[in-house]
Amino acid sequence: MLLDVSTAERIIQQHLPNWRVSDVDLAEAGNLSLAQTLAQTIVSDRAYPPYHRVMMDGIAVAWSAYNSGQRIFAIEGLAAAGMPPVTLSDPCACWEVMTGAVLPEGTDLVIPYEELKITGGQATVVQDSPRRSLDYVHLKGSDCSAGQEIMPAGSVINSPRYGILAALGYSQVAICHPPKVELIATGDELVAIAASPEPYQIRSSNVYALRSALHKSGYAEVGIVHLPDDPAAIRQHYQQARTQNQLLIYSGGVSQGKRDYLPQIWQELGVTQLFHGIAQRPGKPMWFGVDQQYQTVIVGLPGNPVSSLVCLHRYFLKLPKIWGKLTEKVVFIPNLTYFLPVQCTYTAQGEITVQPVKWQNSGDFLALADSDGFIELPQERSEFRAGECFPFYGWQ
């Protein structure tokens, strides 16, 4: 029985192990990449900000003095970022303050330099306006309290999160590393890129497209192998490859043909099949399982190039959730989820519009040259109107 797309996605996510976890030094450049996720929950070591923080260069005064009508303030000194806290000794005076400084004790209002005139040790407010207590003050603990969870385990590393780890003092952090991957192209019809194929042969291309997608998503170790449609060769390769890689992705050999040997060989060698077939087009024959002995994940992608790329992007790459608006009506009758290649246009109104690409079938690889990705049209419907929005998965 074919699985629906959401069930297949859930099974995959439940059975992807944390292949390699290690503590990395945050200060060493290049230790974190896009495909890495946190293996630990990140909590704050103290309240943030840890003090009432000045947000503008200017003066700090008591709001009560300003509210009572005072507009000229004697300057007691200057408080800059990195200095210990200071205290206002005269409630009718002020401190000059720099952005990032600790708000002086006894003050609760910051007035920017742009609204002042500084002469003879005095600050005069020249732009009179209503002001509220704590204007231009970043309150202590307003970002988070001490011990608060900031990022759960499983969060994907990006540049803001990298900086947050540093700000919270995580000089060492536990990271799940992307797996070592091998892409295996199967088929007697395949020849090398540089070869001059016979009329009955084609150049191997799927694995190169897949490798490019994996590299762009941060998978650094991705090898490529070609195997003939020979059970002995397939079996011998698998027995070695499962000990050297954490993720094996096969292209071809997983359908119902007489020379589609892979599912039977995997079963013979102890791989646990979790599903074989998804109610989708393209990519219906997709296979997924785990070799429990070696904790190696096995993915069998259909040999048609559009199918293999769609399955990889839909289920295995960490892509942002984006929605695209259809530019024209689409009709798809089969009771399947439909992954439709599209071209994108970005409008001045902040929308992504998607124009269906004309393609013949899942073997029409050249049609993807005009595409930017694909949209997912749900299984329970057969007509999709222009102007409706659907999930979009980009090639980049």
C-alpha cells in the first residue's frame, strides 16, 4: 500500500539518527556548517541584557526632573560601554552616556545628543517633547531570564544562532554533523560524462545533480559510485559501503522491473524496510530503510532524474517553508500528490508567483532547465485554481 506524503515524511524524520555528535570549538572558523544541528538545548547563563542598557548616545537624567519642567542639566561625568556602573549624585544633574553603557543609578530617561546642546559642562534640551520614563533604555532581563531555554536541540545552525551561542558563552557546543554520503548510480545504460554514448546509452547525470544539491545544503562528504545491474556487484559494494558511510542514496533499481534488484538485496543483507512507495508523482517507487547493525540509512530513489531530485529536496534537505501563488489553473486527475516544476517571479507586493513548466514526464530532465523548483499540490484535489498558494521547494 502506498503511503501518503505526510506519513512518509514522518517516518523518515523519525528514523534519521544523529550519526555523529561531537563538541566543537565555536571560536575555530569553519567548525559549523549549514547542515549541522544542535545536539544540546541552549539556555541563557544570565539575564539578557544583564543590566539596564543605554540605547542612544546622549544624557541620562531622572525622568521626574524632566517631567517637572527642568531642561538644563549639569553634567557629572561620562559613562561609556564597558565601564562599571555609576550613580547620579544630584537628581537635578545628568550623566553623559554612550550606547551600550550601564544606565547610571538614579536615572531612568535617556535623551539623545541630537536633541541637546552641550556647553560649559551643561546639557540643554533644545528639542522639547513629551518623554516617557525609560525612553531609550533596554531593560535588564527583557530579552530573557537566567536559565531560560533559547534554542532547543535540533535547531539548524545559521549565522544569528552562531552569534547567540557566542553571546551566551558556549565556547564548546555539541553538534550533530551531517552524515558521510555515497550516491550510487545503477544501470547498464549509464556511461561517464566525458564518454561518447552509443545510441542505446545515456550519460550518468542524476548523481551529479544530487551531489550539487547536497553540497549546497552543507553536506561536505559526498562520494559517487556507478554500479551495473549485476546483483553480485551490488551486494559486494553494499557490504563495504555500509561500513564507511552513514547515508547511502541509490538512483535507479527500486521499481518493479526484473532488473530492479535493490530491495531484495537489501532485505537479504538485513536492512529494515520502512516503506516502499509513496502516493506521489513523480517519485512513486521511492524506498526507505535502515541498516540497524551499522546505523546506515538507505534511500532508494527512482532512476528518472526529475523523480530523484524532487524526492531528495522534498524529504532530505532542510529547506525553508515558502509558499508560491499559481499563475494559471492546473488539473491533475490521479489520486496522488503532484510535485509540479515551476518558474518563480517575485512581485513588488512581496509575493512569489509560480508558473508551471511544460514537461512530458519524470524523465524529461531538460525541462528543469527552465524551472526554479516545484510546488506540492495535495492528493485530495484534482483542480487547482490560479491565485491559490501552495508549498514551494526551490532547487537552491
